[in-house]
Amino acid sequence: MRGRILLAEDDEDMRRFLTKALEHAGYDVLAFDNGLSAYNRLLDEPFNLLLTDIVMPEMDGIELARKASALDPDLRIMFITGFAAVALNPDMAAPQDAKILSKPFHLRDLVNEVDRLIAA
């Protein structure tokens, strides 16, 4: 196993797609359909990477990332978003070293970015 990934994505097809690709690449993936559920799981166990959509119900990806990095400063964070305009502006107060991947993206690019982040 190459690392544990906590995935928060409210789109069911995208969530399944990402989970399958990352598991195929050798990662252990736990996926949730909202930020709140993902955060609650993070309270129970450690992960290497938080992969989260930005726009989600209940708790958005930015808030999830802030709370997650407060809980575990070593947690790597990557945002996936279909809203390029939402790309992190400084006043969103997202964690500084978070990575952003804009949809649509190729699965190979996602896996390469995840590999790079986890190895860093």
C-alpha cells in the first residue's frame, strides 16, 4: 500500500471514478460524499492525503482542508474543482501548500500529482 487517501467528492460518478483510479495505483482510499463525513473520519484515523472537491454541501472543501490541517499539520491536501474561478485566492484561507487540479483532468495526471504530494 502506497498511502491512505481521504476523498471528499459529492458527485457520485466522479467519486467512484477517482476511487477506482487511485486504488488501481496502489492507494488505500476512503471516500465520502460530503466534507463533514470526511472530517469526522479524519478524527478517528490518520491519512496521508486529503483529496477534496471545493464546492460541496454541509462543509465545503476549503473549510474541510482548514480543519483537517489544524488536526494534522502533516496532512497533504489537494483540491479538485470544476470551477477554475474558485481557484484559491489568498482570502479563502486555504492551507498554503495545497495543490489544485482543475476538472477535467486525466487520471494519469491525478495519480502523478498524488504520487508527488505523498512523496514530498
